[in-house]
Amino acid sequence: SQDDLLSLDNRSSDYIGASNAVKRNNIILEAEEQSTTKSIGQTLQIELIDVKIKVTQSNTIVSTALVNRRGSVKEYIQANDYKIYIKGSVIADSINAFPINEMVTLKKILELAGTVTVHSKYLELFGITKMALISVDYDQTTSNYANALSFIINFVSDEDYSFTID
């Protein structure tokens, strides 16, 4: 069917709290809570249903002007990190309930220091599995339903690096 062509894998979500919707526009965010002497760290996880993602990539280029010539010499320095913009809504299970539990979980994940692990078929195309939070915007004024709260989250891609000294 035409719907199959839009799906990246045409399978239902593996996440326990998800509906039977296909995963094409779903993402799972997870982060490790810091363990303390009183408690053991745990993994916080939330699936965001039907989000819209914008990925931007840019390069660092140094331009050097040429004397008495038109134009400049361009020197490629590096590919910069991806910028990721995620727009969607946190939705409660009940049609008449505010998504308080979902908001608390999302807020906790985004407030943890460090990186957020993301599971997304779309972001996998860019090799993005970890992200660092730049900003988040919760917007109750654009929510059309009582059981939903809109958000826009800005991330930058992150990778694990190993620095060794020889």
C-alpha cells in the first residue's frame, strides 16, 4: 500500500508505552539518572509519537581573499555537528487528562547533564544516536487538545570520543 512506502520499517513500536502506530515518526529518548550514595541510577525513557524532525548540517570553511583578483580561496576545515530540531506533542493516555506524568519524565530526561540517547529510524540515516540539549520550548498555547502539550527541542549531535596520549 501507499502507507507502506512512507514507513522506514513498517513495524509497530517496541516501546511498552506506545500505541500500535508504526515507528516512522516516533522517537525514543533515554538518559541515565546519576546514581548517588542513596540510590542506584536508572534509565529514564519516553517515546514521543509522530514528531517532526529537521536536521541541519554545515561545514567550517575559511575563505582567504586574493589580492587584485575576484573571489577567494576556500579551505574546508571540518564538518560541524548536526543540529536537530524536534517538534511534537507530549500526549496523555486519557483523552481528558493533562500529560503530567509524560511531562515530568521528558523534563527529567532533558534536565540531566550529559547526552541523551535517541532511538529513531530517521536519525539513524545520519548516524545520530546521541544528542546534547541546546534548548527546549514548551508551548501550551499551540496545543489543540486537553491531553497534549506541544514542544520544540533543539539538540546538537554528540559522539563518544576517546582521547589517548601516546
